[in-house]
Amino acid sequence: MMSTQKDYHYLSVGVSQLENYLLSKELYYPLSLELPPLTLGGVLLSLARMGTQAAKFDEQVEAVHLKWRSAWAVKSTQEIRARSELWANYLAEYLDDPKLGARLYAQNIRYRAMMNLLGKIEDDSDAFVKSVFKEGRFVWEDECAPNFSRKTFWFLFGTLKE
């Protein structure tokens, strides 16, 4: 997972491109070779991971959101669909190899967290995930943990059984 320094870099480059992104046909908008592509889920996840440190970006993102509500809604819907597919694929791979799947949980749970941040609070897979979930430590850097409510983001506080 990215350090919050990388989140900051992603937001400082990405937020300035957000309007162009919303008006483009791209779901994954290329930023640079060293950064992941720009998506609403990526922006919202970086904002959430950084918490109050991201206040200046929060305002800029909210301004773009207010200006381009319908474009935002369209992109959100597309991204939820794409992230749901990636999450379902990961869970299918986990079923094939629980040991490997458990090791890859921290990087793949990003998809579920993004879906949540984009507005899909419950997913069809949640019942299954709860049945193989092992509560434990926060999956990413400890500094990010206070920015995620354990009630809403329960899946970030543990891992899957091997």
C-alpha cells in the first residue's frame, strides 16, 4: 500500500487533473509513470488515508464535485462496477488458494475500500468475507487507522483466514 507521502504526491498531481478526468472518457486516467492512474476511488482513498492532512485537497475535490455532479456520478458508477469486478476476482483467487489470498489481502482490500468511499457501503460479497474474516491489526500504516471508522470499514481491521 502507498505511504501517505505517496498519497500526498498522488493528490498534488491528480487533483489539478480532476476536472479533465471527469470530462474524459477514461476510467483510469494516466498521470505519470510513477503514479497510479487517476480515479475518483483513488482520490477518495488518498484523502481518507491522509485524514486532516489532506484538508487543502478536500476543498478542491469538493469544488470539482459540486461543479460536475453528473459527470462525477457517471464516473462513480463506472468505477464501482470495475472495482466490484476486481474485488470479486480477488475473492475467487482467494478461494483457490487461501494462503496466498490472505497474503495479498492488504493490497486487494483497496478495491472494497474504494467501493465504500464511492458510495457502495454494502457489497454482495460481505457475508462471505465476514465468514472467513479474522479480526486483527489495521491492514495499512498505523497512522491511517484513525481515519477509518471500524464500524464502516470493518474489513480494514484484520485479514482473511489462511
